[in-house]
Amino acid sequence: MRKEQRLRRAKDFAAVRHEGRSWAEKLLVLAIRRNGLEVTRFGFIIGKRVGNAVLRNKIKRRLREISRLADVQEGWDVVFIARSGASSADYQTLNRSAVELFRRAKLLNESSQAAERHE
């Protein structure tokens, strides 16, 4: 994931969490906020209750890849917050949860939504 696609400052994370909208699933919470840029930036919050550092980094890598592959609209700040159940979830399960959250937030581009309906 390129540098300009990452949320890095605590101020940006706080703005998304407090000023944005959020949707929740069993494994993940998705918080979004318009950023006024031509790029969508992603951030990931995986707390210590999810597991040890190795497990938290594994979840972060998986979410980063899911975000990279998703056809998400431009101009948003997106934060994924992992819940404790994410530690035992495999990639497919995390992917289904993330895509469902993108769909509920209406962040997927129209072309990708149409393609998924026909599969």
C-alpha cells in the first residue's frame, strides 16, 4: 500500500472515529469520513485484546491486502477496527466481513458491485 493511501497521524484517525460514520460486523468495525482528496486512505486499529503482536500484525497484513484489492471509491478516509474474533478468522472470513462492510457503507464502485451480483 502506497504512502499516500495510508492514514498515519493520530489526528486523522480521531477525525474518522469521531466525525465519521461507522458500521459493525462480528469481526470488524468500519469507520469512514470524506477527506476531500483524490485518493482513499486506509488505517487499521488492532488493539492488544485481539492477540499478541504476531497475530495483530497478521490481521493488519490481511486487512491491508483486502483494502488494496477492493474497488473502493476515491475521496474517503477508512478505518478498520478489529474485534477480538478477528484473531481466529481466516483470510476468506475477514474478506467477506470487510466486503460486506464496504457494501453497507456504499463505498464500492458501481462496476464492482454489479460484477459481484452476477457471480
